[in-house]
Amino acid sequence: MKRSTKIQLRAESLSESIHDGDAEGIARFGIYLNEVGDLASAVEELTASTTVADMVDAYIQSTAGQSVLYAWAKDIAEDEQFSLEEEQAEMEASWRAA
């Protein structure tokens, strides 16, 4: 499978998991939104019971939020793919050296 296809499929999977309520994915995206200062930007009123999941859900309701989510997911997928390729190259190098 081509590298770009692997990245696209992983990005779509990450995006879907957040839409489906995956706690780990929501937390990761929430951390990103917090780092860029957008976590609470789509919430009209923060209360003591507002959760990160609530803020992420409100954020991804807009088209712009969807775009940011996919761009973030694609960045994560690219990083993961790079790490996998790096590990594979290291294993192949150690096999050749053995």
C-alpha cells in the first residue's frame, strides 16, 4: 500500500474515533486545541460541568473545526508513519549487519 494511502486511512481513522467519542483521541485533540488556544473557542458558556469532550464536540461541529481536526489527524498519521518507517529501516539495518 502506498505511503500516502496509509497516512490518509490513519488520518480518517483518527478523525472518526474522535467523532465516535474515543476518550484517548478526544484527549489528544483536546491537548492540541489547548496548546493553540482554541479549546473553548466554540463553547458558548463554560460551566463547572463542561468537559474537554464537550469542548471538542462543540469545536468539530463547524466546517472549520472539521478541517482543523483532519489536518491535525493527518499530521499525527504522518508522524506515526515516519516512526514506523524509521523502526523498519533500523531493523533491516540490524539484520544486514548480523
